[in-house]
Amino acid sequence: MRPKRVDPSGVTLNKATATLAVGATETLSATVAPETATDKSIQFISSDETIATVTPVQGKVTGVKAGTATITATTTNGKTATCEITVTAPSEG
């Protein structure tokens, strides 16, 4: 008998907001609920890759230029969590 498939009921990120300098990186971590979910795969996307890029599987965010972008983590069944990224320009000096 095959084990019963348990779909994710939700996903949370370790941060709701983050601030990065241009060129800096931050890795977001996603937690899928329940703990017994069969498939805990997450895909990360950026709302604006001209401001912040994100690796689709690892969740590594890189600041590209000053502005704000939203990173969304999505489970295989469509549950989402978001993190607002503010990218700051390097200080003139």
C-alpha cells in the first residue's frame, strides 16, 4: 500500500522584509507546512529582476539596482509566501 499523499497547507519565509545593498546577497529559507508534506519543493521568483534576482531553487537574492521587489516562494500546489526586498544604492563617497 502506498503512503497517503500529504499536500502542503502553507509556506512561510524566514523574513517578511529585507534590505540589501546593490551587489549584496541574502538567502531566504522557506518552511513548508505540515512537516509531513509529501513534496516540500519551493520555487522562488522575483517581481522585478532589474532590481533583485533570486535563484529559483536556493532562494539566494542578489540586489541589482536601487528599488523594491517582491520575492515569492511557491509550493508545488500553489501556496505562496512573500518577502519585500529593498535594494539600496551604494553610498557615494
